Amino acid sequence: MAMEKKISTEIIDIEKLPDHVVIEILIRTRVNDWTHISCVKKQWASLFQTECFWQAALSHIYPSQACPGPIPPPLAKRRFMALHISQQILGCDNDIQVDEIVGQSYLFLKEQLQLSNMSPHSGILHGTIIDQFLTCGKSRDVAHELSSMVWLAVIDSLEENHHTFCLLKRLAHEGDVFLPHPYATSVKVQWRVFEKLFTDFRDCFNHIEYYDMLACAKSRFQPIPSTWLGY
């Protein structure tokens, strides 16, 4: 009975913790668990929306990247997201310097591709990303490789819905005009577009669309995988 009373008291004490203490606890949990944690209590969900939380998260998880002083909203959250995404794309751990520009490029590209109306031509988006990497001091080879990694990560993150199906079809038909290195879209990216179309969205094609897309794939790649064949 005494033990139950002690446990009950501890629970009450936790619920009465001030917000800044709760934030210090939350930022020490796994980032991938934050979405689930925010569903536990309305108080915690509201804390994930505050600038204080994201500033604290930046300082704790990416101390070398955190800016001193107040950060104008919503920059802290976006910077944290960019750093976290960069870490995932580059396969880094917390002891390795992450490259924020990789994550920012990912966020930019995904937002542009998910526009409800027609997004810009893929060549324009690709050139914008390349120029950003070059401006940040990356070599042409590194800029080309990083942009490919960003494109692949974004394509893999797209939801399986009608908008994505139409987007991938458009990306496949846009092809790749002759451009000097590093502005040419990598073969890996072009391949991934067709791969997703012929695997994740095979049932969305009608006969005419399927054979049209198959002809487009054959004009780019030889040979093509047998898994892409057969409607």
C-alpha cells in the first residue's frame, strides 16, 4: 500500500513539472519517437510546437550548429529538421559534423515537388540545388553526388498517392537534356523514378500509359529489369 502511494505521488510530481524541465526530458528521447510522444499528452504536443523546444533540441543534439541568442521562428525547427535529415542521408552519427545544406536542399526539393499545382521543371530544381552546393564551396563532383543523394531520398519519401503517381510520370517524361557536369541528372535518379513507377504504381497505369512508359524506359536503359515487364 505504501509503495502504491509512493508511485502515485511520483506520477503527480511528474505531471506538475514546469515546461522547461519537461522540454529537457523530451529532447533526450529518440528523435524518431517524438511524433508518438506528442500524442501522449496535449501539454507535450504543445511543447513540440514552441520555439523554446526547437532551440533546446538544437543546442542539445547539434551543439556545434546551434546559433547563439534568439532564433526567429520558425528557423529553429527548420534548421533542426535540416540537420536531422542531413544526418540520415549522409549516414552520420552525432559525433560527425553534419552538413545542413544537404537537409535544406531536401526540404526545398520536397516542398517544390509536393506543390498542389504544377511544380517547376525538374531540370530547374536540379540546377538550383547544384548551384547551392557550388556556392557553399562544394566541388563539382561532390555537388553532383550530394544532389543525387537528395533526389533519391526525396523520391523514396513520397507518399503513394495519385499526386505522386502523376509527378513520377512527369519526371520520367521530362528526361534529361544534355547538360555539362555536374548539372546532368544522375542515372541513379532516373532509374529510381522508373523503378517506383513499375513497382509501387504498376496498378495505376492503363494499358496505353504502361506501354508508353515502358518504351520510355527502354530508350534510357538497356537492359531493363524483368520485374518492369508485363502489364
